[in-house]
Amino acid sequence: MIGSSSPEGASGGGAPSIADAVRPEAPPQPEGWGGPGSEAERIVRRASGGRLAIKMALVVVAVGAAGAGVYFGLDAYREREARHAPMAKIPPASVQIGAPHGPPEERPVHAVSIAAFEIDVTEVTVGAYAVCVKRGRCTPPVKGDFCNWGQSGVDEHPINCVDWTQAKAYCAWVGKRLPTEKEWEYAARGSDGRRFPWGADPPGPKLLNVCGAECRLYGAKRGRVWNAMYDYDDGWPLTAPVGSYPAGDGPFGLKDMAGNVWEWTASPYCPYPVEECGNSQEYVIRGGGWTNQYAMNMEVTTRNAVGRTEAVEALGFRCCRSRESRVESRE
């Protein structure tokens, strides 16, 4: 049996057992080794500690590098998202702009020819704008109780409290521009002369984000008097995440073209049908915002003027680009 020894082996006169044959002999000790307390062993022990410290340092560096990779990788991902935000293709058309009745600034109705362009499906979000600020291409918006910048949990809400120059700078950073007001109106209503982006039905709580019961209460607690368009609580006292009201989409699938935030355009405020009147201080805004209480503010023809340096809590933007110039900015 393996591992047993014969009687002869026990007496010392026979061959060694198999177990004895495979047991290696201890190597000879080098000169000067001197055992466990010797100088040589102390040197080895010190060297082992040094190697351990080096290994630990390398682990820390590796973990740090991995963390930095994730961090900067996330940044790069967010930048790609911002630069490649979904856009709707708007075909060229000759359309009617303006309203036959209503405020004088919306009259007269006049025909315009519009070249093909693309426009963002949603308003620019807080998260997308934050990347532009981090890259040093945009300046931080105004902060405040009713501004989204600096608030938690609003990355997917529209950026607000930005002035015209800030909106323009962001669009340039992603290789786009602000839409003209005639492009905006055509994108919101199509060619069928509808009153609201979704059609003829009056605004309701399933179609858009405007001031409801929750907005009125929120404002009252903070010293603001906001009148509600309807007595319904939609859960969003201020802005809502972009695209939260698909039933209110326009003819080209654009979201929040009414409500949530008004939107800057590239057009100076001029009387119709003039497009250039020397006014470089006020620009047209479109679409209505979450503070509005009147249905007329949600009509696709509604236009208003805001000073280019004003940063308003119910005002944001979306970007567009001409179809023939789809070159992205790499700055």
C-alpha cells in the first residue's frame, strides 16, 4: 500500500518508501543566512513590506483611473446626447403665418416661403445645458426658487432662466441655431392652419403643462399670485420633464410646443409682416409657459417680446438647423 514501508525499511536496512522518495530535501542555506533573526531575513522582510506598499499604491492608482474613466466617460456620453438630440425634419413649404383675428401683433396673415430645416423634438434640458457649461461654452443660468438651475432631480426638465445670448450660445455649441419665428410657427402648426399644436381642442390637463391647482398653491406659499388655467393637479407645480404630454404633440411630432416654457427665437420683435426693423434689443418668444392661465397664450400664432438680456423663469428654448448645413460644431 502506498505510503507504507516494509519491515525491512523499518529496521533501516531496506529501500525507502514511496513517500520518502518524493519528499524533497531542504535546500542548503546560503552563507550568512543565520536563521529567523538574522540580518538577511530582516532585509527580506523589509523588501516584502515595500513590495506590498507598491502593490497597494498601484491598486489605488488603478481604482482612481477607473473612476476617472467612468466620470469622463459619462461626461462624453452626455455631450454626445446633447449634440445628437432627436430632431424632426420639416419639409419646405409656403405657409400662412399670423392670425386673421386677435391681437394686432399677430396680424395680418401673410404668406412666407420656408426652406427645409430640422428642429429639436424637445426643449433643451437642464442636463444638456449643464454639459455646455462644464465645457466652458455656456454661462450658468440665473438661480432662484422658480429656476431649474441648481435644483436637484430636474435634469430632464427644460432649462429656464436663460437670456437670448445664452440660448444662442448653446445652439452654436451643438452646431445649430435658434429657429426664426416663422420656422417655429410652421413647425408648431404644420400647413393646416390649426389653432393649437394638437389641433382645435382647447387646452386641457392631458395636453400640456400650464398653471393648474398645484401651481397656484405653490406660488401662494412663496408670495406669488398665479391664477390657474384649470382646477387640476398634474403633479408639476413648475416645469415638467420634457415630453411628458404626448397627447399634445404637434403635426411633426414636436413636444411641448405649447406650455412648459416659452421659447426664444432668432427673430427680432417687429410688426408683421416686417422681419427686420432695427430692433436688436427685443426678440420674439413663442409657445406659452407653465405660469400661463389663458388659452390664447397657447395658440400657435401667439407672439411676445422679451428683452435679450432678460432671464425669465417660464422661458427656455430649443434649437434648429438648416437641412443644407448639417456640420456639427467641434469647438
